[in-house]
Amino acid sequence: MEEKDVGQSRAGQGTAMELPNESVNEDEVSEFVTLRPKVLDEYIGQTEVIEALSITIQAALQRKEPPDHILFHGPPGLGKTTLAHIVAEEMGVDITTSSGPALERGGDLLGILTHLDKGNVLFIDEIHRLPKVVEEFLYPAMEDFAVDFVFDKGVHARSHRYRLEHFVLIGATTRAGLLSAPLRERFGIFRTLDFYSDQELVEIAKRSAALLDVPIDIDGSYEIARRSRGTPRIANRLLKRVRDYAQVRGSGVIDRETVKQALELEGVDEKGLSILDRKYLKTIIDFYKGGPVGIEAIAATLQEESDTLVDVVEPYLLNTGFLTRTSAGRKVTEKTYHHFGLAMQKGLFDT
Ligand SMILES: Nc1ncnc2c1ncn2[C@@H]1O[C@H](COP(=O)(O)OP(=O)(O)OP(=O)(O)O)[C@@H](O)[C@H]1O
Ligand SMILES: [Mg+2]
């Protein structure tokens, strides 16, 4: 399997595309090399998604036909990109990656599409941020494996139909609701990833620790798991911070006490809430009497992008009952007050 990253390997060509910096943070690049599962068998959790994918892949391989287009939906860091690479790996095909904001013009997409061979995977991350003009290109490409490209404008306009190979589009999005209906409907397979259970995150922490060659005991892995916001990317990130701490301050082994001390320094509390999570909840309590309050008001008070709050912060808080959403806005719950009340006596929440 060959990996092409359009944002990098083709940057010198006419259809140069830059991946936005935010999507290639350092954390992800180094994780990619070592910690990301490469095949279905290595993948921990999301059992239903994995089973369905495995059937899709086996059926496609038996028929020697590419599978349907696939859309993965779910909060950041749950494994969408990982699964896209796994599908390509299991199918034994090349994968080309790009992202919604990187594809500014129809021509950008055309350049990529015409380079795809039969069965190749095109992975488009943040597909909900694809500009409308590019999205319209994608409709016939996905459905009929052809695109009509119009050169020039006005009286000189001429159209050329490009035939494409039968490629597989894999899209990833944190906000399925922002996808237009015509685009959503062209995906034969639509899978939502859910937050991971503590047990699954224990397995992930143990697996990553083994790959990083750092000793961890069962209590240590459990302590990391329950502070990871149900998210493998966070589990891996915390593990690396704890590894540093264990190496410098501890005995080298990751145990419960090391995790506690290390993550207190990172501002992660025992429920896994980050500094931003707590600021968000405290804002609703302190400024809006616990809510209900609209997202824009919270964003303005916090001086954060409302998109960040909706994509990154809220899903986990909603999932764990620290937050509810009503037609009148966001509200914190009794659990939230309880969490802060108890915790404030311990002096852990000075944000
Ligand atoms: N099931 C898993 N088992 C072990 N590690 C995992 C698993 N799923 C994800 N990871 C780890 O978590 C990291 C984040 O996963 P990934 O990049 O696929 O998330 P994502 O859903 O694409 O996030 P984003 O929306 O931010 O792009 C990966 O680098 C990988 O190391
Ligand atoms: Mg991703």
C-alpha cells in the first residue's frame, strides 16, 4: 500500500494544495508512526463499526469490486483517520489524503480524482468544510465516476467530461449535521464512532505503552483510561506526558500515583475534564446561573470559537451528563455542581 498525502507530496505541482496546519500537529505525526493501529485486528473498541467494516471489506474482496463510499462521523480523536487507513490497508490499495478546507477549487479535486486508480481510496478529512463548488464536483464523481469540467467562462466556455476509475471515497466529519443532504446520501456506508469505555481505553493505554516500551501496571493504565475523555488520542497523549514524568521524577514505571501526579500538572482532573472543559462549565455557572444559555454567549464570554466548543468540548460533557441541551440553550446539571463542590474542597480546580 502506498500512502500519498496530497497536502505534501504534490505540493510542487499545478494543483498545489496545502493542508492546514491544524490538521497536521506534531502529536499526530509521531503517533501515526508508532501508535496508530494498522489493521482491523489491532483495532480496540468500536466493535459494531469494526464488525460491519470487516464484512464490507471481505465482501468487496470476494467480489473483486471496490466497496461503497464510506462516511465516518464522531468527535475528534476517536479513530476516523485511523479507520480510513485501515480500510485501504485491508483492501490492499493506495490511499490519497486531503481535507475539506485544503480543496479550494474544483480543479484541486479534479487533479486528485484523475490520478486515482481503480479501487484506490480518497480520504477527505473534515469533509463538512468542503467549499460548495468543490462539493458539487463530487456528486457525479461519486455516483457516475465522471466529472464535467468547464474551462474558461462566458462565450469561450467549453466543457470536458473526464471518466474516472472506480475509486472509494472515505469522508470524515465531526459534524454530520453540517453535511448537505445530497452529499450525505451518496455515501453507501455511514458510521458514527462513539466515546470509548474505560476498559477499552485501558487496553489502548497498555498497547501504546508496550509500543513505546514503557512499563505500566494495571492501576496506572486504568488511571490514564478514566482521565482520557473516552478518547484514544487523549489516552496516548496523557501516556506520553506520564512517561516523561515517570522517567524524570518517578521510578520509570507508570503506576497510579505517577499518573495522578503527572496529570495534575497537566490540568486534567480525575474525571478527565481538561482546563477548557472546566472553564466552559464554570462560565455557565458563574455568568449564567447554570443556564440555559446560548452557545454564542458562552463563546463570547470564554473568547473561544463556538465551533471549537461544539466540536471538541461539548460532545464529551453531554455524553457524561455534565451538560444538557434544551431548546433554550445549554444547561449544567446537578452532577456538574457536585463535581465542582467536591473538587473545590480538594483545591484541584483552580483554573
Ligand atoms: N482503536 C484504537 N486503538 C488504539 N489507538 C487508537 C484507536 N483509535 C484511535 N487510536 C489512536 O488515536 C489517535 C487518534 O485517532 P484518529 O487520528 O484516527 O482520530 P480522528 O477521529 O481522525 O480525529 P480527528 O477528528 O481529530 O481527525 C490515533 O493516532 C491512534 O494512535
Ligand atoms: Mg483525523
